[in-house]
Amino acid sequence: MLRWLVRSTVAGSANGDVKNESNRASRKANDAKRQFDYAKREKDLDKKMTYLAEGMSYLSESVEHVSNTTVPLAKVAFAASLLVENVQDNLDEQTKDIVKQLKN
């Protein structure tokens, strides 16, 4: 039971990290899109270049946040695989108990 609690805590924590980084990536991607839209409408070449540069900066930050989800996703996958193993063991044990009771 303690192993299950530890594994589920790790998975829950990593899941929160993934959600946070994903939300940050989405916000930065939206900021980049907004800057690119400004650049599209801008007539002044200097301002257009500034908007494009800012958009690229936001886009790179978005990619960084997406990259930051890799480790927490790996933790979630690992914890999930351990939980499945633990659940399978418990199911096998319960099945044996049921068969044993049915035989009696």
C-alpha cells in the first residue's frame, strides 16, 4: 500500500508539472501569434522587424516549456507502469482468493 501511495504521489506531482509547463507553452505560443499578427499589419519596416523578433522570442520560450514537459512525462509513464504492475499483482491475488472460495 505504501508503494502505491508513493507512486501515485510521484505521478500526481509530475502530472501537475506537465500541466503547468503545457499552459505556459500555450500562453507563449499565443503571444508569438499575436506578435506575428501585429507584424503582418504593420507598414513600418522597423516596427515589423521588432514584432517578428518578439514573436520569435515568444516562440522559443514556448518550445522551451514544451521541452520541460519531457522529464515529468517520463516520471508519469514510469509511475503508471509501476502502478499497473502493482494492480496486476493485486488482481491475480484476488482471483486466486475467489477461485479458492468457489472450490470450497
